[in-house]
Amino acid sequence: WITRINAAARANDITYNRLIQGLRLAEIEVDRKNLAELAVSDAAAFAGLVALAKAALPADVNAPAGEAA
């Protein structure tokens, strides 16, 4: 599951760890099995979760290059 989530996250310009951190900060609870299924079956919904996670993340100088926090 983590591999699928990571691949979809990177396609949306965020790392797996930052995605999970952002979801926690946004108080969005979704288990990894369902998150992986969403990444495969509904890319638009997954991208929406990524956007919410990115919005919840603080600006961080240690964020990977190309990732808008």
C-alpha cells in the first residue's frame, strides 16, 4: 500500500511522509489501504486529499525542491 501511495503522492509533487503529515495536521483520518485504493481508482479524489494535506503543512525550508508547502 505504501508503494502505491508514494507513487501517487510523487505524481502530485509531494512525498509520502509529507502527505501523511499533512493529512494528520488537517485532521483527515484515512487508513493506508483505502488511501492506496483511492490513489489507484480515483486520482481526482486523491489529488484533492493531496491539496488539503499541502494546505495544512507549514512552510518548511527543509521541504523537497519543487514541493510547494
